[in-house]
Amino acid sequence: MNAPVKPELICPAGTPAALRSAVDAGADAVYCGYQNATNARNFVGLNFTPEEMEKSIRYAHDGGTKVLITLNTFPPSGNVQLWKDMVDLSARLGADACIVADIAVAAYIQKHHPDMRIHLSVQAAASSPEAIEYYVREFGVKRVVLPRIMTVSEIRGLVEEIPCEVETFIFGNHGLMVEGRCSLTNYVTGQSTNMDGACSPAACVKYERAEDGSMSTILGDYMIDRFGPEETAGYPTICKGRYKCDARDGGYYAFEEPISLNASTMLPELINAGVHAFKIEGRQRSRAYVKKVVAAFREAVDSIMAGEEPKLADLVALTEGQKQTEGALKTKKWR
Amino acid sequence: MTSEPKSSRLSGGPVGFPFAPPLPLFLLNPILKRIVHRIAAQNPDMFDRLGPHRHAYFLIDPVDMPLMLYLRPDPEALDFRAVNRRALPPHVARISGKFLDLLTLMDTEQDGDALFFSRDLIVTGDTEAVVCLRNALDDVDEPIAESVADMFGAPGRGALNFLRRAAENAQKRKGAST
């Protein structure tokens, strides 16, 4: 087994200001996307115009930071042109890699931009050596972003078997499901997370407060949670809602709880497992979040690589529901 | 138009708030107008992120102050003024929080989602309009709180530093109590 490499810190940016904050806070790479359906964070008021992307790539490169462009949704059948256009644009602007989920998009990059690195998005949900080898062999994928369902020991085994780099999430939204296959939002709002790029679009979300201070979260025509006056809240997504079901009494988090992944205590193990890149989730978050989380993990990774005890900043205030977990990285029984 | 429920978590009212301006609104509003025009002139691109919501009216509700702020972020028809709590004008969305929390948001020191998760920030009305406003304000180069402070020279910057310390202390107290 080779000596562990220093993992790259891959940081989110939903706006040019957030990108600059990530670069200034020590990101090795920033991932971001355009204002359209090619981007799995296609939220209103967020993301980059082509002009903003061009300037942002220049800023990042001047600071020694790479830019990875998220083209990580699935084009509807027979309607791939937008994805092709965004690939061409990204190549023209000098992006360092495209993060893709769909094999048609990967095939287009391989054929028309053979020098462009392809990273396989978590949305592709590739976690077995056979699946990953297929993407590497057929499309020249250089890195796979692993789904958040694997333990560190499983990741270690995978790294030894596959012929490409591995990226794991270390902080942020802990929405597991079968990534890239979730249709819950589509069911309620008519918009597809995987093809339109918007999970729980804000236009479909409403918060209603009652006289007693409790708050209901409404998505489309459905109430998906109700928080007591002193309860912390979560994202307005169906997978983080509470429902009445036969299995439990009262409202129950039937899919997932509002909680964030925080793998800060597991960084040494992940480095020893041979992970090449650590990903921070949160393109929909503010630049204050980006600045704080990137700076904290920059310091932690640098300390570990220098053989020092990492200083782990307290990031719980930035977590969903003000709760955090090491998730499946530590155990499959994270709930 | 949104409903106006009482907040139990964000209660307290203006009593005992050390920064509550004793100014009558007719004196405050010209200053607010100057502020919003300055911010708009410095950051003309920010309005692009608002899309159709640039024509919307927002109520910004510092729950521990005796007034609310009324904002229309439309570069063609900017409007920013203080309004009386007892006579609220029509609005598409209302954003409520303690003054110091709202200040730290404008200072890009606080994450809006984190304040929302902790229930220190409350949003009612058109969620999409609020998200657009948040993204527009978050993408300005210089934090808005700093731009406003600079408009008033050394006293402005001194006041901002004072408020930043107060916000930091409030955060520490909150952290210690949880």
C-alpha cells in the first residue's frame, strides 16, 4: 500500500462571492455550476452566469485553486443539447474538471474534449468496483465521488481495487437515499431533482407559524413537518420530514433526520484509507458558511498532514437541526 | 400578504434593548433612503439575482426594536424605510430576527440557514422571494454592514465595531447556554 496522499479540499460555491471566500480560506478546488438544469443545485437566485464563471475561474486560478463544474443532472431523453453546450462552455472557460452523472454527458466530454477531466458525481451512485471500473474504462473517469453510504473500511477496500481517485463527503447535508434516484420532490412538486436540478424548489415551500410559536413546513400541498416552539428546524425536503406511519407512534422521521454529516474526527482514518479528496457540501449556503467550514477543514487537514493533533473547530451551529453525525463512515447504524 | 403571528421564541419586544433608536421615523427614513441608494450604486449586479422578485416588498422585522424596515429592492424604484409596527404595509414576505442576528447576516458573519435551523430567523410569505433576496445580498463584494458604516465615517465604523462585539458576546452567551 502506498503512503497516504494529502487530500484535496473540495469546497462549495453558489455565488462568485462564495467562490472567492472559498479560495481565500484555502480551498484546493471549488465546485460550482450554471444557472440552469445542468446543475443539481439549480436554485433560484443561485449559481453562475457564463460571465461570472469566467471571472471566477480566473480568480480561482490566480489563487492556485481549481474549479470543478457541476453538470451533474440527467438530461431528459432526446434533450441533451443544453448539457453539451455547458460542457463546451466549461472547456472554453478553462475549467479543471466537469462533475457528471449521466453517461451521455460523460461520452460527449470524452469525444469532444478529451483533455477535460471527468469526475463522476455522487448522483451516479457508483459504489461497487464493477460500476466504477465501467465508468473508468468506457468514459475515462478520473475520480469518483462516493455515495454517503460507505464505511471507512469499505472505502479503504474500494480504493485498493479501483483505477481512479476517490472523493468522499466530510461535511454538510446528510441526505442519503439512493443518490441520483430520489423522486420524492418530483412526486410532490412536479419538478425533478435529478433532471431539473431542484430538490424542494423554494417556490413550492411555505412556512406557517402558529400563535404558540410552532412552525409548519409546507411543500406543495403537503405539510412535511411541524416544529414545536423550541425545536430546531431542518431543510424543507420530504426526506427530512416527519410522518405518521404504522411503525411508530406520533410524527416520525421515516426517511432521514434533519442532521448534518461532520466527519472531522474521522479525517485521519480517511486519509489512511487513501481518499484523494474531501468534499464539503453546501452550495446553497451563504459565504459565511463557506468561509467558516473551509477554514476549519483547511486547518484540520494541514495539521494532520504535519503530524500534529488536528484542531477541530466546533461547527455544530452550522449544521442542519443543530445536530451532527459521522454517518455511515463510522457505522451503518447511524440512526 | 402574509399573516403576522406572534413569535414566542423571538419575543421580548423593544424593552431593554440598548440600541433601539429613539429617532422618529421622519428623521430615520432619509438616512435609510441614502443607505439603500448607496448600496445599490455600489452593487448594480446584485439585482440580477432577484429575478422577478425585485419588484416585491419585504418586511424586515428586528423583533427587539420598536420599528420594522420596509424594502423594495427594485433598482428602478428603490424603497427602504422604517414603518410602524402597528400599521404594516402590504408585503410578500417577512423576515424576523433579533437586531444583532440580522446585523451579522448583513455583515456576512452569520449563515442564514444556521439561524433558520436554530429558529432565530423566521421567514413567512413568499419563500422564493426571500431566498433570492438572501442570495443577492450574500453576493455583494463588501459586506453591507461595512458599506453602511463607512458612509458615516469614523463614528459609523466605531458603532459597527461596538455592535460586532455585542453580537459576538451574544453568540458566546448563546453557545454557553446550549
